[in-house]
Amino acid sequence: MARRVLILGSNNALGRHLVSVFSARHWETIGCISADKTLPLSRVLVAERGLSPEARGKQLIEELMKVVHVGGRQHHLDAVVNVAAGFAPGTAASPDLLADTRAIAQSSLYSSMLAAHAASLALRPGGLLVLRGAAQAFGPTAWSLPYGAVNAAVHHLVGSLADPRASGLQPGVKTIGISPGVLDTPKNREVMPDADHGSWASLDEVAGQIESWCADPSDLQSGSVYVVRKTKHLPAEFEPHMSSKS
């Protein structure tokens, strides 16, 4: 039987690439997408527009349970991956600081909480939960207070989920974070044309590593946040950082 993965954030550049990588490697790939998007998913959980984050989350869980419970049997997931993310600059003087904080929190933190809840219901014992943070959140982010604060919260969540029994996950489930810096995407090249693109990790590198971890999480330390480092023209490296709560 094919392995099964739920991918949240499958609408963004990394998410679309993840879907392609998992599908090419013969996973049954389940994703949540907007109604006007098309991706090579095995199963589609359509997210209705105009709903509150809480209502959208409830809808996704209800749809996921229909996929997991089939014919009186429970078909567990092998992995849950959340790569949803948001960004906006914002200092303490920014007039839109609170609105930007709410938007980034909904994109990154709410989706990570939703992924954790989905994992508690559908992830098999010994499976893997992957949450996206940000490398920049390990230091001060005066140029974007919301971005740094929200992603630091995601890192905290990873550490808090390190003990599956205490955090409500199935026995043996591991939780890790993936925290890239700037990814090499067409949009990032467009907005930063003069940057050193050779120091940006490619979508192939990051998506390929995530799939490899999901296929065999045995060497991973639960509670670790893997920071993506890239030296110009060399393969990307994934450095584990332990949360203070793990």
C-alpha cells in the first residue's frame, strides 16, 4: 500500500513542489487547495473562501476524516507536512502592525496548530509531523516584528510536540521543524534581483529532503528545528537546532 501524506500550504511555491516530489515518489498525496487551483494530488480537500480560520480548520478536519475512515477501517497517514507561510515587513512604528501580525499568524501559526490537530487524529504511531518555521526567527527581526515573533512561536510549538504522549500525539510520532532562509523561487528573484541567488536553497533541495525524512524518520530527533543553510554553489545543509522546550 502506498504511503500517505497530508500537505498543508500546497498552494505556495514550496507546497506545489512538495506535491510534485511526493507524487513522483509514489505517495498518496492529500492536499488542501482553493477551488481554482489544480495540483497533481491523489485526494483534494477544497478550502472554501470567506470562512474564518476556525471554520476552515473544522471543515478540513471533517473532510480529512472522510479520507481516513473508509469502509469501516481507519487508513492512517504516514506524515503530515505544513509549509504554509506568510510574510510582511513591520517595525513597531508600522501603522498596519496588528493587521500584519494577525495575517502572518493565520498563515503560519494557525496552520501549524491545525497540522498538529490533524496529526493527533490521523497520523499513525511512529509517523512524522513537519512544521515550517524560519531561519531568521532564531535572531532579532527588527525589520519584521510579526514575522519573527510568529515563526519563533512555531519553533516553540515544535519543541512542545516533541513528547508525543504529553502533547496528544500517537506513540512514537516525531515532530520537527524546517526553517529555510530565502528560497530560490521566481517571485524571490523578481523582488530581490541583485541578491546572491547562489546562497538560496532550491525548492528541489528542500522538498527532496522533506520527502526523505517522511519516508524514513528514524534518524530524526523529535523537537529539532532544521535550519536550511546554503553556501554558494554547494548543496544545501540542514542543521538541527533543539528547542529550549524539547
